[in-house]
Amino acid sequence: MTVPGSPRPPRSCLDRGTRSATTSPEMETLRRRVWRDQGVVSLHLEDITDPWLRQAIQNEAVRRWGPRQQEKTHGR
């Protein structure tokens, strides 16, 4: 409850209910900025069309950070 004319309460990055989902163009802008400012690459595996390159990137990510949660084990 707020009093009319009073200042709005402070915003917090922990308040997830007030922000809409990030759009595709926004994500692309963020990726570009992080690459240019920090040298960090963010890629979607599905966007990489070369199967050899896609597998090499996936192998390196699994080696560094472990398998993805949604990754299928194909019965193993």
C-alpha cells in the first residue's frame, strides 16, 4: 500500500516479477556487447550449422562445465 504522491519503492534485481522476458534482439545486443567489452562468446549450438564445429564447441563446454541439465544420455 502506498500513499498517493509518495515516491515509488526502490527496484531490485531480485524482483523477477516486474521484468518481461528478454527478446531475441535484446539478447543479440547483449551478446555483442559482452563480446566487445569482455571477450566472452555466447552461442546457441543450434545456430552453428557446421556439425564438426558444433560438436567441438559442445565437447569443450562439457569438458569445462559438465553436461547440460536437459542433455539426453541416450539410454546410458
